[in-house]
Amino acid sequence: MQRKPVVSLLFFFLIAFLPLSVLAQEDMHLKEIAPGVEGEQGVKEEIKEYIDHHLLDSHDFSLFSYTKDNGEHVYVGFPLPVILWDDGLKVFSSSKLHHGEAVAEAGGNYYKSYHNKIYRTNAEGDINLDDHHHPTNVKPLDFSITKNVFTILIVGLLMLWMFSSMAKSYKKGALPKGMGRFLEPIVLYIRDDIAIPNIGKKHYKRYMSFLLTIFFFIWIINLLGLTPLGVNVTNNIAVTFALALLTFLITNFTANKSYWGHIFWMPGVPKLMRIVLAPIELLGIFIKPFSLLIRLYANITAGHIVLMSIIGLMFIFKNWIGSSLSFGLAFALALLELLVAALQAYIFTMLSALYFGQAVEEHDDH
Amino acid sequence: MTIPNIVGAGLIVIGAGLGIGRIGGQAMEAIARQPEASGKIQTAMLIAAALIEGIGFAALFAA
């Protein structure tokens, strides 16, 4: 039986990542949660805290952490640079912050991380909270290479390597070698099934580079989110906002006369309706990329929360029936998340292509 | 989470579920009628489902 190349590629990722991710994530949880067990309520709180922590960006890349018998927290991972703009550039390593447990001193100012956000404090590191438990300390502008930024850079380099090696292999012959064999069917799929039907034969080439980049970027970064690295980039709304902003800018800056005509002066409808339609259409320009950013963000966040909650159930049940049940559920859900990772990348690319297509469509028939 | 929030979230899920279920069902029917157009139908189905899902998520965040 001949299998489609895309399918076999998916199988490859499935086999390569799945056991690793499920098992290692559980291992990570065990180390994180098991030492602090104090009754059921304590475990629930700890699981909640762990999930919240996972959803946030952090200033260091920690793979897992555990508590020693003497109560000392041990973090396994590596620090990342903290770059602050606070009356001048302040650069120091995030190891100085000790995961929010210590005060870092840089250039005469003291900084402390509180819920993964850096605040300026006094030498003792006091965080003043207002009535709503929000810190009132000064928040310097934070340009740090955080975990998310670091992951984005790594994925960028990975993609550069993947695609330049693919491009190089085409110089030797029509058949790609190595990485290109995996990528060629996907690239062709995006061109033939996403770009050309939506944008049209005449204009699609202009948008191909963006569509390919955005597809592979979202896909790879979603898949990385399922590995034990614990990176979680696409559930940061700022990242999805930036991605949607690119689609928004490209759509509006490459749009032709007929696109704007359809927004401000819809042809083929009565004059009065045109006036009513114009503000709605204008709002639509912003709603389209907004729905893109919310969709990606919400899907990935929801997936991660559900997956981690189900894994967390193990520590609440604490018997073999409940644990094996939640293991099975987590396994099935991880499979679903693999599909979602690819599907969200596909949807984002597809809808971007659709919007580009609307921007360059020519209406000769009206 | 208060009770109105929970009820609202439930209503949203019911609505989005009905919508996506209908899309899926109709797409199945369409594929059964015209198996040669299954590729196009699937694409259209995914787009429509994604749009409903987007609205559902936006409402869930508001709830």
C-alpha cells in the first residue's frame, strides 16, 4: 500500500515525540509536586500553581525543579540574560534573581522578580502590594531574552538550517536529500492547496515566503510545546499578536484598489446601504487578524491546561486505577494535541492566504 | 468563578458544539454525495469550524 508522504511524516513526529513528551512531563510533575504533599488541598493548590507557572513566560530556562530534604529548591536548567531599560541599560544574568527568591543588584538599582515580572525594589527586595494584590513597585521596561524569546530564536535558527539545507540539495539535482524529503511534500501542499486556490495563480508567489514561514514556525513551535522542554510560546498572547499583526500589515499594504473599494464603497448595493456597510467592513479589517490571534492563543492554552490538569489528577487520586486512567487520558489527549498543533498552523496559514486573496482579488465581473 | 459565569460558559460550549457538529455532519453528507470533491469540502469544513471555534473561545474568555 502506498502511503502519502505527509502521513508518513506525521507518523515520524508521532513516534519521535510522543512517548518522550508524555513520560517526561509526568516525570517533571513527580519531581515538582511529590515532595510538598500535605493532604489533598495542598496537592490541588500545588497543581494549580504549577499549571499557572507553566503558562507564564520566565526569565530562565528551567527543565525541572525539586525540593531537597532540607527545604532548599533546586532548579535544573540554565539562566538567560535579563535586559532592562531603567534610566539606562541594565544587563545581568537571571541566575542573580534565583527564581524570584533573591534580589539582584545592577548599576545601583535593586530588582526582584515577582510572578515572573521584574520590579525595582529597595535593597531588601520588598514588593509593595495594593488592595488588589498588584505590586505598586516601579516596573522597568523589560527587553530580556526570556524563555519564549530564546525558543523563538532557536526555532528561527532551526528553520534557517532546515530550509537552507533543503535549498542547497536542489542545486545538486531535482530530488531533495535529507531534510528536504520531509519538507518537499509539505511545501508543495501549501503552494498547491493553500496558496494557489485562495490567492490565485497570478499573485500567489509574492505571499509564498510568508505563508511557508508562518506555517512552519507555528507548527514547530507548537510541537516543541508538547516536548518535555516545557516551552510554551504560542500561548503567549503577545507572540500570536505579533504573528497576526504581520498578516494584518501584509494584507493592507498589498491590497489593491478593488479591496479598498469593497470596504468603503461596496459596489452593487444601494447607496444608503453603502454608508451603513462601510464602518462594518472597516471594523472587519481589524476583527479578522484579531480572530486569528485569539484562535491560536486560546487553542494552545486550552490544550496545555487540560493536558496538565489530567496529568495532575494522578497526584490527587494516588491509586493505580485513577493513575492509569489519567495516564490513558493524557496519552489520548497528547495525540489530539499533536493534531491540533498541525491544524492550528494550517488554519492560520489558510486564513492568512484567504485574506491575502481578498486583498489582491480583481473584480472584473462586477 | 461565579454561577452566571459557569452557566454562560456552558451555553457557549453547547452553541459551539452544535455549530461544529452541524458543520461536521453536513460535510459528511456532502462527501457521501460527492466523494470526488472531498478535498475541497474538508478544507471548507475546517475553515468554518475554525471560525466558530474562534468565536467560542473569545466568548469563553469573556465569560
